[in-house]
Amino acid sequence: MITGSVLFLLFEWFIRLGMLVVVTRRRRLGSAMAWLLVIFFEPIIGWVLYLMIGNYRLPRRRLTRHRRLLQELREVSERFQGHPHVVHPDLSARLATTVRLAERLGYMPILGGNAVELIAETDAAVNRIVADLDAAQHHAHLLFYIWGDDETGRRVGNALVRAAGRGVKCRVLVDGVGSARMLKRLAPRLIAQGVEVHPALPVNPFRRRMARVDLRNHRKLVVIDGRIGWTGSQNLINASYGHKDLAWHDLMARLTGPVVLELQAVFLQDWYFETDAVLEQSGIFPEPELAGEIPIQTLPSGPNYTTENYQRMVVDAVHEAQRYVTITTPYFVPDEPFLQALETAVQTGVTVTLIVPRRCDQILVGAATRAYYRDLLEAGVRIFLYEECLLHAKTMTIDDEIAFFGTSNFDIRSFTLDFEINLILYGAEATRQLRLQQEEYLKQSTRLTLEDWEKRPAPQKVFQNVTKLLSPLL
């Protein structure tokens, strides 16, 4: 007679063997191995988790809609191909290769004639955004991962209400998880005052538009009248994020020039997916104006693209580096190609510097990040721990030629799962601006040595090494 315990054991092995067939179909070997580790250790829990968050591929309907909208936006871009204020700058052969790769991955061309202002203080950035909203004349489009129902969130919300009262069309997208509290409390008040508010990727077990619940829209984006754009690492929330003893240090860019039209196109893609509405009325894409001399290329990324396009870009850029690579990120969980690119760069004489916060707000991700310190230090990568607060800026500079800036962390989740938006800035002027900000971070950081790192307690080493095994799932 077969007992209940025997049936349970047989059921567990049925799950293990069945999922061995399913999981090994995954494109990423590291992710497949991590899932199998979880499933073989705890079959039932692992099986349920895989059903919930194991498949990062989007439904075919979403991919079809994305391709359709890209075609419509391509037709819009053709209107500006010969416009005198749309400049496609001539660059060196080395940079031209990067430009072509970014355009093939993100479908957006390089545009010259832009001006960039970097703002590193949360309140200063909010003040400027509010001022821009108060000067809006036609429309205001905002997309944020976290919009808090706090002083900062309400200040921006009040500016939108004032703009809507003047007849400005105000449209807001916020992530359904990151801004859940705002959607319950602040959003109804904004909607009552004429502001359109929609959740991005709402969590609903019956929804058909998303494959898994933890795919999030991590973008931070403001477009005002099609002429002023904002993006960067900062969410619309107080710098403390509700913590009593920790503050976030962010970096935002205020942009003017033709590149704002690319930011507009990214917003329109997300708006179309969440509302089924294509914004076509006049004024959405105004005549571009020259504002400066910085060439910029927008690179949106997410599961709706066939490859992890931002990961491809940063790996390629690191391989092309000749003198230095400097990275700032709050979460650093590299995949093998990225890690190898950094190690190879050091071996060719490139100075590679990683600036990360000493304190991390996420226990597992923080432990996974620290699990890579030994490999990096042994390879010759310089690691600096930012002391003042949680450094949240996501940047990378390569030599004096290319700067990467935006919403994407340098981790597997941002590369693969989250919807992100990043800018590639070309030339010495843009790189110099970002490099100066990185040097300010270095002044407030302490260099970590391999000798000091090896002194950490043994339990920490074990915990970090275990989380490293799970890093493809974080």
C-alpha cells in the first residue's frame, strides 16, 4: 500500500523531472541553473514561483502591438529626416559603430543640437520640474516608477492640477506596484481635477497583457510641450523614501533640443499599451529646435525587445574602452559577459572604477552585489563605497567620448526584466559633465581593498555566496 508520504515524495520528483525539461528551454543558462537549484531544493515552492515569475517573455499580443506602434512612430520620424533643425552628427569611426548598434537595438537615431543640464539634488530637480509644469502651454507627460503620496509627490501633483486648470493636457503613467499608494490616494484627486492617470502594468491575475507580475516599468520620464524633457534615476518621492536614517542621492537630466522628441516617442509607446490610445493630435511632436551642441541617442529597453539591448550596449562600450571606465549604480549584479568585459578591460590597461553605496536598501540584492567584490578586486577593478547616503545614480563614462545615463541599474533585472530608458551622450562636453559628477561621488567615497574585504565575518561570506547563486533571479 502506497502511503501519503510516498505519494508526496513521488509528486516532488515528478515536479523536479518535469521542470527539468521546461526550465532548460530558457535562453540564459545562468537563469536556468538558478531556477533548477530552487526547484530541486524545494520543488513545490519552486514550481509555484516559476509559474508566477519564471517566464519573462511578453505575450505575443504585446509584442505585435509594440511592432505596430514602432512602425507608426517611424512614419512620424520620416517627417523630420530633412528638417534643418534635426542634425545627425558625423562622428569618428569608433563612435559611428556604437551609434549603429544603438539604433539597431533601440530603433532610435542619434540627434545633435541638444543641451543637457545635470541636477544632483532631489529638491532642486523637483523645483525645476514644477517650474516647467507651471510654464507648460500644450501638454505635460509624466511616467514614473515610484510616485509617492508625500510632500514631493503632492507638489508635482499640484503643479499638474494648476496646468490642467489652464487647459494643458496632463497625462500620467505610474507603475502599478511602485506607485500603488499614489494610485489609491493621490491619483483620484488628480483625476477629479482633470489630470489623466493610468497605472502601468497593474497587478491583476486576470490581465492578459503581461506574462508575470514582477515585470515593472522602471522608467522616469517627463516631457513638456514636446520641447523640455527630463529623465534619470529620481522618482517623485522624498529623498528619504520614508526611511528615518537613509536618503537617496539621485541624478536627473533636463534636456532641450530634438532628442526630446525621442523621449516623447517612448512615452507614447507606454501610453498606447496601457490605454489603447495613439496620441496623434497636433503639438505632440512640435517642430524641433536646436538648443545646444550635444549629440544624444535614446535607448529604451525591456522585455518587448528581442535582445537585452542595454546590456549589449554597455558590454560593447566597455570592450571599446581605451583609458577608463567609471560606473555608478546602487545595485550591481552583472551577468557573465558584462563581468568578463570589465575584467578584460583591466587586462588591457583600462582603469575601471565602480562606485556603489556602502549601505543598500535591499538585503538580497545588496548581498548579491557584495558577492562579486572579490572577483572584481582580484581582477583589478577599483571599488569605491559611497558613504553619505544611498547613491542611486546610474551612470557610466567611457574615456572622454561616451556617457551612459538613465534609469537602468547595472544588474540582470534591469538588463532583462524591467522597462528602462537610457541616454547615450556622445563627445567630450557631455562626458565631461557626467565625469565631474562622478568625481564628486568619489570624494565622498572610501576605496575598498581586497585585504579589508577578506576580513568580513564568515557568515557574511556564506550568505553572499548563496545569494550570488540566485543572482539571475533577483
